[in-house]
Amino acid sequence: MSQRNNTLGDDEVVPYFNSNADQIKFEFSYLVSLFLFGCYLAYLFQFQLDLEYNNKISLFSLLGGFFGGWVYDAKWFYRVTARGKSNQYDFSWESHKFYWRISIPFLSALVAFCSYTIVSPDAFISTLKGHGKAKIAFSICFILGYFSDLVLSRLAAWAEKLLPKNTARGNDD
């Protein structure tokens, strides 16, 4: 296992760790902590806080996106660390993706929540009766959070159709 220098190189953009193993262990602990924190928030939202029902739906849609991003992040982490080898630290670790991996659950929560609010106002969720709306909001936003990269690309394509580029004068602006 090679030790890192304290300077930034092509792959060493995160100087906070002394080795790849230290960064991997930190990211694993971070994922476990985020999961426990998300479970605690779900418990608070559902059982402890006296929230208006529409606010609860909004919070659960954020939480659904957060957990969708967390699952994506955890799956990615497992895929790059557990490659069927006896020592997971004996391969090149892509340390430069540290900030991306740390922010995935939060970015997914925002993408899912915003996508959900674009789709749901008085169109889909309000037609459901009873207390199933929070569960549906959580489920939809979990999927949107998990596929947040795809959601963003589809929203960008939709925006380009809605606001086409002006190419009449040869401009791509």
C-alpha cells in the first residue's frame, strides 16, 4: 500500500487522509452515520414531531431522495471496494471523487424533492385519499434520488425543448 504525499497530485485531491485505507474507512463510517441519521429523522418526522400533514409529505419526499442517493452511494462504495479480493486496500482508490461521494445523498434529496414538486402539485398525489401520501412521496423520491443523474439529464432535455436554442443567427447561446 503506498502512502500519499501531503501535496496535491493528479489523484491526490483530498489531502486530509494519510492513505487510501484511511479514506475508505472514513467514507464507510460516514455512510453508516448518514444512514443512522436518516433513520433518526424518519422516526422524528413520523412519531415525535407534531407536523402538519403537507409538511410531513414534503419532509418525507426530501428524506426519500436522501435515502435513494444514500443507496446509490453505498452501492457505488461497495462496488469499488469489494472486488472479490482478500485485501480491499491493494488497488488504486479514486480519491478525487471524495467530494462527489460525500455530497450524493444531499444532492439526490434536492433533485428528488424539486422533481417531485414539479410533477405532483394537484396532479398525482392529491388524488389519493387517506394517509398514504407520505409513503408515496417517500417512494417516488427514493427512486428519483437513486436515479438523480438520469432525472437531471431528462429535466435538461425537457428544458431544451421548452426553451430551444436560438440558432437562426448562427449563435449557440
